[in-house]
Amino acid sequence: MKRSVLAAAAIAAVQASAQTPQPAPAEPERILRPVVVTPTPGVAQDAFDTPASVDVIQGEQLRNAQLQVNLSEPLVRVPGVVAFNRQNYAQDLQISVRGFGARSTFGVRGIRLFTDGIPATAPDGQGQVSHFDLASGDRLEVLRGPFSALYGNSSGGVISLFTADGGPQKVVEAGAAFGSDGVRRQNVRFSGEEGAWNWNLSATNFHTDGFRDHSAADRRGFIGKVKFKASNHTRLTFVLNAVDMPDVQDPLGLTRAEWQANPRQASPAALAFNTRKSVDQVQGGLILEQRINEVHSAKVTAWRGNRGTEQFQAIPTGTQAPATHPGGVISLERDYQGIDAQWTAKTRAFGHPLTFTAGVTADELKEDRKGFRNFLGSPAAPTAQGVLGALRRDENNRVRSFDQYAQGVWDSERFSLTAGVRHSVVKFDSRDRFIAAGNGDDSGSARYSATTPILGAVWHLNDRLNLYASAGKGFETPTFNELSYRPGNAPGLNFNLRPAKSRQYELGVKAEPARDWRVNAAVFQANTSDEIAVLTNSGGRSTFQNIGNSRRRGLETALEGRFAESWSTYAALTYLDATYRSAFRTCPGAPCPTAANPAVPVRAGNRIPGIPRFTAYAEVAWRHRPWGLETALEMRHVGRIPVDDRNTDYAPPATLFNLRVALLQKRDHWTFREFVRVDNLADRNYVGSVIVNEGNQRFFEPAPGRTWLVGVSAAYAF
């Protein structure tokens, strides 16, 4: 029945498009070199000429026959990046860049995130992407490798989304999509320009019943970007975004046996404790850009926001008896603010252009953290589970960072050099307000600092071929979530953790071998000392430790091109060998270490969990401009993924094929779009992501079989 409905809808859309007058055939669009600002903050450069691995996904690609809800949709195209949709909106996407961030069990970490230049990563390195609005995006920039270190703490990579400007016409747009598992998305957008003002306002409403039992979710989001051109030299930009996700269900992970028996089921513990999470966030920012003269310019970015989280976990009542246990419900209220001031000078040195940038950044997060029991009654005989019980934790946490940075870019006809340095200080402070018999004052503080230099060079062999090399140092402090718990249910924060420090190296080539063809390739290595790894992970609670050295090395390559006028292709391949270079001990369950559950050895050479060795994406697209028709066959491959530090099990490899068909019609002031996409054409049963080092062996988060999605939109320009 589903197939016949989809086929009829596609045929009707094609016929309607064929009957609609279309513009006369035009010269095929050239594949242009994208311009980026992420590798050299505040300075626009051709991505082709930078000594860094940086990819750009344009707005049309962000929205091309997509749901436009999850950042994993466009990131699948980027080599070196792994972005898993966990089919669980109570847990954030799993995103890692060259293996950095793979250990995260909560939020996104190890990667710096930005929206319109405003950080979506807190000063402790914890990031969120739920407020990223793809429907209004102009482009998504993804930076990997040594140059990420210029962004300071936890910068294994940088992902930056830029909202499109409005204008020159005013445009009102509405769209909707619906598909398998009760997926529904509605969005509206209003953009335009009037005099000195320019704006783009977008709102989205999303719902899913969930592929798995107990995985329903609602998300409402808004982003507004308003620009004011005060003069030819002064520009102000106001940015406001908000997201609300009430009572999102959490099905938890499954054991291998549970996954193979029924991938749609929720964990029994999820049903027993009604595991769920609620999130609300509001954030605003102001960007002032001032051109002082022909040489000098300045830019100041300020932001402030609030994010609230309440999460009900599946922690057994019996384990919550000790006075030091923080309970099975987490309540977080986070207020954050920051400012970045940047000065840029464009001058000349040795007869060639020199661009110098310097700046300072101050960032602060205040967290009100509470813990409650997830039951009523006594631990031995609870009268209700999955409810807000007695207070078990109450503390006020604060993290501040203060950074100074400088970078210079010198260009000549055959060579360009880029050098930069950043000095960072990150301070953590915790004040315990829950002091009772058997649970003393666990207040404490910690201070981390690092200086992270970067250096890159490009050899311009000719106009279509560049060779480059780069190197840099980076560091990564533990986040407040990683500091939150001590091993063995001991009270207080784990301030014994040290920051991980890395040295990264990269060699690459960027080539345009023919008209409308582009090839990028890079080999890289990152050596990390004091790597932070999971010690225990059970019942939604993780503890961490420093374990020695690790190494991440690999190869990335991407190919893009057009042929035979109507055909195009894109392919990306990544090989990543991420291993521990030091042996250490870990705890497969909790409580640990104890006589009954001792710590076990992890061998040097084991793979870092959560990281596939091979990933690939490819597509072949065909476009028929007279009909406004585009169709494409997509392929995605993910290699097998170790689930824990001991490499006791792996998520099997998976190769998936997807099909998309999109139509475009323009008539007078109207633009109409329709699309149909089918994912997992072969209806494969596979694991979409893993929960690394899960203490109850619930490692596996299943992905759906064959799914379909249909979408339409209409825009009126005036």
C-alpha cells in the first residue's frame, strides 16, 4: 500500500511539473569554489587556498529532499566526520571529527560548535545542536585537523552554521513533510530587506512517534536574524534562537540479544522508570562589525542564554540507598554568556598581502545542578517509579574561560603561510549545597591552561593544484558532565581529571583536474596524551579517568564533478585508525572497582570505541531542468564499530542505499518544491549507533528499516 501511494504521488508531481511553464534552458551552473571563514576567523578565503581540511555544505544541499531536523543529514557528506542519528531525541546526536568526541554519552563534546559566530559549545567543551535550524541555513562549514586548535578548548574540529541573509526581495515560505513512524515537520519562514534593515525569521515544529517503542518526541524551534546597516562602515546583527523539547521519551540501548530479537523494542528499564528528558533553551547574540579604514577593522560578538534540562534515568532504586548517591533524576539550569573582541589588519609584507587578526574571548557558564530520587517510598520498597522524589544533590557550578589569540596569513603567487597561537585558561568551581549526615561538603575547584600554536603552508603549483601541510597543538578539558561523578559512588566532583593534550599533523592536496571537477585528499595523525576515557557507564551515569596515550591517524578524500550536462556525482571516503597506545584498567559494570566487580585490563592497541574504521558516502544525481526534476541514488557505508574499550563486541558494518526525487516549479512570484525520499531501500536491519562502555551491555541503538518521507513547500516573493 505504501509503495503504491508513493508511486502515484511521484507520477502526479512529475506530470504537474511538466505542465507548468518553465524557464528556458540555461547554461549549466559551474561548480564554484566555496568561500570560508572558519580556518581563519574573521577573514574570508577560498577553501581551495587554505592549508586545512574544510568543507562547505551550501543551503540548497542542506534542504535538498531532507527532513531538515537533524544535523546528521548534511554531515553524512563530509569526510572525517561521523554523525549518527540515534533515533532517540532524548539523547543528542553522536558527532565525532577524526575520532574526537566519540566517547560522549551526553551532548556533543570534543568539537567546537557555532551558529552565526555565536558559540553553541560551553567553555567546558560541552556542546548542543538541537537549536541548529537547517531550514534557514545559508551554509555549513566543517573544519578538521590542526587548524581547529585555534578555537581553544575541545576543538578536535569546528562545525559552524550560518543563517542566510534576507533580500533582496521579501519572501514568505511555508513547508511540510511527513513520513514513516509518525514523522511530521512544519516550518514557516519570512525573509526580506527594507532600507538599512535585512532579516530572516524561521520557525519549525517537529514530531515523531519514534521508530522504537517509547521514543516519541516533539521539538519546536525558532531562529531570527536581523541586520542593520548603520553606515557604509558599520553593521549590526541581532540573532535570537529558541528550542523547546518537552518530555522526550528515551528508549535506552539494547543488548545484542534484545536488538536481534526485536530492534523496535525499548529497554525494559526504560518502561519501568519512564525514562525521558525535557529541554528548553533561549539564546541571543549581538555582532558589531566596524570598518575603521582601508587597513583596519574590528568585530565584537556578545551572547547570553539559558538552557534548562530535566532527565529521568533508569537507575534501580536499591542502588540509591547510600547517602552519597545523587539520585536518578537530573535537573540542570544553565545560564551562560560571553564576548569576543577581534581586530583585523589587511596590509602588505615583502611585497605581498598580509592579513593579521588578534582577539580576546571571555566565556562563562553558571549551572544550578540538582539530583532527585526517581521513586517515592523507600529504596527497598518503592511506591512509585519514574517520578520526582526526594532531593539528593544540590550544587552551584561555574566554569569560566579567558582566551587570547592571534593569527597571520601571508600570500604570494606560489606560497602562502598561516601561523597562529591561542592561550586559554579554563576555571571550574563547585559549591555544594546538599550537606547531610554521611554526605559532607564536596565543594572544590580546578584550573587548566594551555597554549596552542598552529602553522600551515600552501604551495600553489598552478591555478588548479595546491599542496599543503599543517601542524598544531590542542587540548581538551573534562566537561562538567565528565567531572560530575567520582568512581564508586563517591560524593563530589572528580577534580582529579586532567586535560588531554594533542599534537596534530596533516598533509593534503586540493586539485581541479578538469572543468567542474574537484578532488581533495589528506593524510593526518593526532597523538594525544592524558586521553580521557570512560571508567564506568551504568544507569545513565558515567565516570571518567585519564588513561595515557592514544593515536588517531587516517586518510580522507572527496570527489565532486559533473558530466554529460545533466549528471553529477559526489563521493567521500574516510579511513581512520583510532587506537589506545597505553594499557589501562576499566570497569565493565557498577559499582566498581569492588571485590565482586574488579577493574579489568584494556590492552594497548585496542580500538577507541564508537569510531568506525571505514566510512563512505557517494551519490549519482540526474537533473532535467525543463521539468525542474532532480533524482539521485545515495550510498552510505559505515564500518564495524567497537562498543567498549576492551573491544568485546562490535556493531556490524552496514551499507545502505537511499533514493531521492525532487521537483521545482517557478510561476510568477511563486516557487513550489516537492520531494520524495526513501531511505534504506534494501530494508536492512542494522545498528545506527552505539552507547560506548554501557555498563549493562545495552550498547546497541537500532536504526529503522526502509522508511519514506514526502515534503512540499511554497514560497511567494514580493
